[in-house]
Amino acid sequence: MTEEKWFPQLPTFDSLDDERLHRKQRLAAGFRLFAKFGFEEGVAGHITARDPIEPETFWVNPFVVPFAHVKQSDLIRVNHSGEVVEGNYHVNTAAFAIHSQVHAARPDVVAAAHSHSTFGRALSTLGETLEPITQDVCAFYNDHALFDDYTGVVTDIEEGKRIAHALGDNKAVILRNHGLLTVGTSVDSAVFWFITMERSCQVQLVAKAAGKVVHIDADQAAKTHDQVGTEFVGWLAFQPLYAKISREQPDLLD
């Protein structure tokens, strides 16, 4: 008889309180990973997670706390009016303006991630989208958009609505002259999509600077998207990252 091999499975929870804690722990891990990958730029950048108990609210990083210091107990919960209903810190105005509208427009979205990462910002200045030039970037093939406008720091929910509209049903949007934003049906996938999208921006910039790139043809790109771009694959790809960061920095779980 062949022994059954273990394979990662999406988590299940005995209670909504357990699910809330799980999301907060993954969110804290996301910030530690963003710090490790160098995605922090002053006070810019945020990852949010919809609360499973009160879904019209979301958890987000505390304002002015370094990503590298964020613990799950530091996270704040914000309502649809931008008020902190749980936690001891202020909320970043831009985080509320953007993420509140994304969560409102996309009930399927559990988490959204945005930061001013180097290569995402660089690509955003070109007003271009990602091209199907590698296997990994095909996760975003016909599954990301361009918000082709810039009107300053986002502090108005109307601008957040425009960003949410540009995102549409996609997993990501490039904000021209600004950076990247990714979403997922789990914190895990939203964070992984951001990490791999930033790397894909880097590859595209380097490859096109070196010479003429060769595109994967449309049929193969679409097929590859269905293989590497599903929410389960995004969740799965985050698991090694979570295992490493939670072992290296176990205080994030406090």
C-alpha cells in the first residue's frame, strides 16, 4: 500500500476568534517580510485584512511603527468611517482612503497590500503593465490593471474609489507614478502576489534594458496563468515565507 503523502491544506477554524487571530498573525508576518525585502519607505505602505467577525472593518498596521517591529498585538482595527475601533495607534490616512474602498468594492477580497517598493515605483513611472516574459509573471496575465493617473497623495476616499474601479476584478493594479497594489482572498496570497509582482517589475526593467524581450505567446501565457495565478497557488507560495519569518522572528506572533 502506498503511504499517503502530506500536502498543505487551506486552514479551517473552530471559531471566528481563531480565524481573526490567524489573519492578524499572517498580517504581522506580511509586514516583517515587507521589511526584510526592503519595501518600506518612511511611513508609506500598508497591508489590510478584513475582520472575519465584523467584515465591514479591517486590520492594518499602526501608523509610524516600523514594519520590522509590527506584532499581531500592535495591529489596529478600523471601521468604514476611518475610526480606530480597536488598538492604541492612529491609522495612516492613505491606508484608509485606498483600502476601505478596495474592500468595499470587492467583497471577495480578504486582504490588500500596497507599498512604495523600488521596482514597482520604477515601472509605474512608465505607465506600462507587466508583459508575459517569464513563467512567474504569467500569474498577472490579463489579471492586473493600470491606474493611469496621479493626483498626489491619496487622502480622499473618492480617489480610493477610482483606484478600486481601476483594479476591477483583477488581483493587482499598477498605480502610475506611485507603486503597486495587490489583493487576495487570504492575507497569504495578497502578500505573495505583491512580493512576486515587485520581482516581476524588476525582471522586466532589467530585461528590457538589456535588449529586446521575447514574449510568451498568448495561449501559453493564459495556460500558465491558470497554473501559477490561482488563489490557492498564491496562498501555497506564501507558506515557506511564513515558516521562515515566524521562526526567525517569533515575536511577531506576540
